[in-house]
Amino acid sequence: MVKSVLKKKLLRDIKGSFSQFISIIVMLILGVGVFIGLDSTWRSLDEYTDSISRRDNIADFRLYSESFSEDDLLKVSQIEGVKEVQKRLAFKANVPEYEAQLEVNVTESDKINKLNIRNGTSNLKSGESILDLNFAEENGIKVGDYITLSYNKKQITLKVAGLATSASYIYTVPNATSVIPNHKEYGFIQVTPQDVKKIVGEVFFNEVLVTTNQEVNNQKIKEEIRGVLSNKLKGIIEKEETLNYLAIQQKITQYKSIGNIFPLIFFAVVILMTFTTMIRLMNNQRKQIGLLKALGYNSRQIILHYMSYGIWISIIGCLLGLFVGWKVVPQSVWELFEELFVLPDAQIILYWPKVILILIVSILSTVIPTIYVYLKTEVEQPAELIRTKISKKSGNILLESFPFVWEKLSTTKKLISRQIFSNKIRLFMTLFGVLGSTTLLITALGMKDTIENVASSVYEETYLYETKIYLKENIDFEELRTLLDNNNDERIMEVVTEVSSKNKTKMTNLHVLENYSENIQFYDENEKKIPLDNGRVLVTQKTADIYKINVGDDLTLKLNSGNSIILKVTDISKVNIGQGIYLSESTWKDLNGKFIPTALLSKQEKNEYSDNVVSHKVKTSLQEKDFTTSMSSTLSMAVLMIAAAAILAFLVLYNLGMLNFAERERDLATLLVLGFYQKELKSFISFENILFSILGIILGILGGHYLHSKIFESAGMGDELDFSIIIEKSSICIAVFFVLLIVIIVNLTVISKIKKIHMAEALKSVE
């Protein structure tokens, strides 16, 4: 019987405060959904790539040379900490039939960087090959079909014996300037040493793959490898420096950075608002608690009854939020991931320790205020609880300490001033609600601005050419010179080489431009152009940060011949895409470097070059589009954050407005009895709300800038991408306008309720 009565009361109470209960549930759905969704997204990608990397035994180091011998392999294998070594020949060959290019791999064993056979066989015979599954699907190639490779004007036709994926080809692009994988035009293929002889002649191995034991000093192993191979070694790339790894880690870092900061602030606002709302709802239950005590219900029954409010709200909000965070948010983002990465059989995972922690915090945010309010009422008698709680006598406010100001204020202004500071908790919560909502909105809009700014900055200010034409290896330079005489296209040499500073040694992109290049421009901190004159060496800001260098420091560059040259850094410039070292052709030649163009930069989209010269072409318009596509998952997350922050802002401000009115209904009724006009009360309430809102918006703008900068400062984004942190003025205006619009709507709603105040009803029961 008791349980039945309390259940009916619970349902009536929920119905009576339905909007408040729903708002708490929606806030919890948003808070839990955003927090769990972002966390699941980056953890799932991280866990999946780590798992298949172990499965396919991905190399910890890649060693590069013109050719490695068995003796070289033996020397490397004897280094302490080295687990396995494997020789490999890797080069790119054209596929004329499909107007595509494949990375050809030739190895004598398959211990490192294994292929995961999805169809067919892994045991190759002469005349057979294993082809990239995605390339095959895009071009309609099946097991048993034949494919023709072209290299150095020689061709070979091979049977496709198997289709495969690999952890070393999760992100498959031909070079660092390509952003979006095009599986129709680029992939990989594995062939036998016997077959590759037909197009390269004598088989040689230009790479050595190395795996190491766990808990070894990789830096020490790198130094020992350099020692045993000496000048024969062209360079070493660690697993963490490969384009495949960097692209994946870039996404993981982006989402981890956003997921560790934005949802935390978001969830903090949700929990604080939930806590406050529950306290106010419980305070409104004082009469009900008094009646229950008067009717003979004991403390245990009453507190369990009211705890069920919070528990049911938390369970419903958290379960729905968990569903959103597990199925809705990650799944929508994962579809965009699959445009960039090859992710077969990937699963969305939940990090249960964090899920449990979120559930506990959510439940406590509703249960603790329930217990807190009840314990405060426990000491009071039922008769006292049934009567309306008498407001505490307020003391003098700070402004009254200045009589020359206070005495000049009108009665209405004095009343407004006293009301503002009479309830500091209400003041703080309104201020914090507006501040938090504005901060989250500006942060989310700023994320969108920062990402979109990269494309416009790079392809409208830095790269001024329309087409980049990649040249084949061993081309006829006389033919190229003749073609260039009839065009204004610029030559550029781009190579990956080993570069050292006092603090770091790693492979880095070297860009040698034609003298007085007009197609690539650089700017200093004041947005003034930096001319790449003779003798000047420019390093991008990201590269300078990696090497920990400043203007005036030296870099040692290792040439293919084994010799080294020293470059003195004269300029450092912020470049969003295309990190590395830049210098002019004349500077390079003065350093005894040989200028061998690898590409042409053209201001025309259409160019007439023979197939004997051109490997492939890339249009900057397509690169810009590809970059936007590559960032679409992050952009979609920014849009999700904007929507979530906007909904939260509305719920927070509406909830605060309604609860503030409910708490002050008796005070407002008293003012009406004392002779105040409704017009005066409306202006009184509006002034107070607008004052707090404007102050909260100002602080929110500062908070939004700070939170936005912290998100992108902590996002490593790999070695290739360097964001310029920016929030457009239009975004600030949108955020401010939206918050003010909500404030105005809430004000109008509250003001309309003044007409409905029943003075006798509001003032009765207190003697």
C-alpha cells in the first residue's frame, strides 16, 4: 500500500515538473553521449590499428639505400635489441590498362609487414602476384585475372593469385602531397623476385625492414645501425614517422584532444546544471516532505522515495546517452574514416572504466542533491515544512558602503541591486550557465573555422599554382628542357632525406624551388612575404619545432652520396601543409647540390607533356577538395559539437529562468502587494537577467578562445599538418546572438508569467 501511494506520488510529481525532468534527461543524454562518443571514436581506431599492426608484424624501422647486401643484413641483425630483419625491393610501376600506379613489393620472406590474404592464396609461383584488395575492387579485378605492370619502358603481365590488405597500407597515398586515397588509381602489389627481373634487370634490395624487442631504446638502435652501415645508409624511418602511421595518429590525436577537453567542460556544465536543478526541485518539495512525515512515513521511506527521482532520471539519461555515444556518434564518424583508411572488420569499442565512472558521476549528480536537501529538512518539524520557507534576512550589500552612490539611486534601482546580490548561488549559476554555454558554442564554431582556414590559407596564399606535374625517374632532360622553353612552368625538386640538428635526427622533406619562384609563397608573423633569395634557407614552423631550432641554428643534411652539407636557417615560416626545408636552386647549387627536378608547377590546368616525361598530375583544386574531405570527420564532429552546445545552452538558460521565477514568485507577489506595477517588475527581472547574461557572454568569449586554443595546442596532428588557430568574428557574433536570443525568449516567457501570479495564493501560509 505504502509503495503504491509513493509510486503514484512519484508519477504526479514527474508530471507536475515534467519540463524540468525532461531537461535533466536531455542534458544527461547530451553530456554522456558526447563524452562517450568522442572517447569511443579515438579508442576504437587506436585499438584496431594497434591490433592489426601486431597481427601483421609491422616494422619498427625502415632502412633505405641504393642496395643492401647479405652482409649488411647480418650486421643489422646482430645489433642488440633487434628481433627480425627482412630485405625488400620497393618501387612504383604504372598500370597502363587502368591508368594507375602500384607500389611494387618484392621480398624473399614474409615475416615483417605481412599481407592479410582476403581472397586467393599467399603462396606465389612465378608469373603470379598478390594485389591490393581495394585497388582490385575499384577496378573490377578478381582472382585469376591478369594485370600488366610497366617500368622503365618494360612490361610484365602477371596473374592475380590473391587479394590482400595490410596494416602497412591502412592509408594508401602515393606521396605526402596527396591527402585522399584514390584506390582506383593507386595501390600495392607483391611479386616474386624471378618475375621482377624482367623489368628491373638484376634484383637488388633497396629497403631493410627491422623489428625490435619490446622495451628497447630505439634511439640507441638507430645510432648503432648508422654505425654499422656508415655511408651506405641513405636514411632511417621509424614506424611513427611513416605516412601510414602519421595519418592514423593524426586522426586519433585530433579526436583524443577534442575528446579530452571539450566533452569534459561540456559534461561539467551538464553535471552542475543537473545538481542545481535537483536541489531546486527538492526545495520545492518541502511541503510534500512535511505531509509525508505528518502521515507517518519514516525517514528511510521518504529518502528512498526522493532518491528514486534522481536514480530513474540518471538511468534513463545515461542509458540513452550511452546508446548515442556508442552507436550514433562513432558510427557516423566511422563512415567518414572509411573514406581515408582501409578498416575491414573494425569494431566500435567502449572503455568500460570511463563508462562506469560517467554513470556513477551522473547518478551522484542527481542523488547527492536529493540527500542534501532532505538532510536539511530532517531536523525541521512537519508543521514547519508544510509552511512556505521564510527567506533569510539579507544583510547590507557592498554598494551600501558607498553612501554617496547608494543614496542617489532610486528605490527601484536599490531593490534591483539588493535582489542581485541577495542570492549569490542564483547569481553564480546564471552567470556560469551563460558563460559555459557561450564558451562551448564559440569553441565548437572555432573548430570549424580553424579547419576551414587551412584549405583557404594553403591553396589561396601559399600554393599559387594550378597543377603539379610529377616527372618520371630517369627522364630525358633534353626533351624536358625543350618543353619548358615553350611554357612558363617552374621546376621543383622534392626529396626525402636525413636531416640532423643538435636535438634530433630524422627523415625530412627537402624542397628546392626555381630562383624567384612565383608559385610558392611564404609569410612571416606580420603576414609580410619572405623572399627565398640566394643564400636563404627557410624552415617551416612545424619542422623547426620538431628539430627544436631557431633562426641562426644549423641543420646537417645527408646526401645520397653519403656526404653531408650544413644549412644555416635564415627564416622560419608558418605553413599549414607541406612541412620541411625550402631553398632556391642557386642556394642548392652553391652548396654543391645537384638540381634534379621531380615535378613541375604550372599555373594552367591543362598541359601538353608526353607520357615519356609525366608520371601523373595533381590539380590544387582537387587537393583542396581532398583536404576538406579528409577533414570531414573532424568537421562533422565540430558541427555535432555546435548542435550539442546550442541545445545545452537552450536547456540551461531556460531551466535557470524558469526555476529562478519559481523561487521568487512569493517575492514578486509581495512587490505587487506593495504597489509596484507589473511593468516595473518586468523591467526589474529583465534588467537582472540581461545584466548577468552580458557578463556571462563576455567571460564566455574569453573562455571560448582559451578552450579552443588548448584543444589545438594539445593536438599533435602529425608532422605534416600545422593548424593556424583562428576564430572568425562572424562565429563570435553567431554564438553571442544565439545566447542572447535564448535569453530574450526566456525573459519573455518569465515576464508572461508575472500576469498569472495569484498574490493571495503566493503569500498565504506564512504568518
